[in-house]
Amino acid sequence: MHEAPVQAQIIELLDRRFEPAHLEVLNESGNHNVPPGSETHFRVVVVSGDFDGKNLVQRHRAVNQTLGELLAGPVHALAIEAYTPGQWFETTTGPQPALQSPECLGGRAAELAAGTDAESSHS
């Protein structure tokens, strides 16, 4: 399977920085109100020994810092699942599947189109 340019960059950066035991980079842009083929919304699952002794906020900060240029550019949204190897493999069934992001409801554009904008409904 051939990754798109932004997805490939995310994989390369996370591989280089964390040397993960497991890495998933899911392009979830198709679940959102963006043009087909967009690379704007991603979910990453990173399993790395680098996360040992770090709390969830520290793990997320490390991922965000690693992807900083992409987050300042083409990536609009990033969902992060960051695990230690022990957390990832602690069940007898092996690795846990990545969580699914909720469906996009269209954001403010959908509210405006439906005439349900909270700001415009106040008198």
C-alpha cells in the first residue's frame, strides 16, 4: 500500500523519533467535511519504550513536538494514542485495535447551514 505524502511524513517522523514497537497512522480525513483525497485529519497509535515513566500529557506533547511542522501546516487535527509496550501488550489477546474517532458532524458550517447556530439564536 502506498501512503500519501503527509501520511508518509508522519510515519517517517514518528519512526525516527520513537522507534516504535507498533505504529499506526490512520488518515481519517474522509470522515470530515474536506475534499476527497485530503490529508488533514489523522489518528496515530504509537507504542514506544520512550513513553515509560511519562504521563499521558508528556507523551502527547512529545508526539505533537515531533509533528510540529505538519501541525502548523497541512494537518488540521491529530488524535493520539500513546502507549508503553507493557500497556499495549498487557491483555492475553495481544495488541489492542486503534480506537475509532467519532463521525464528523460538520462543525460550524453545518450549524450555519441548518440555521441552528447558537450565536445567531440569541436575541
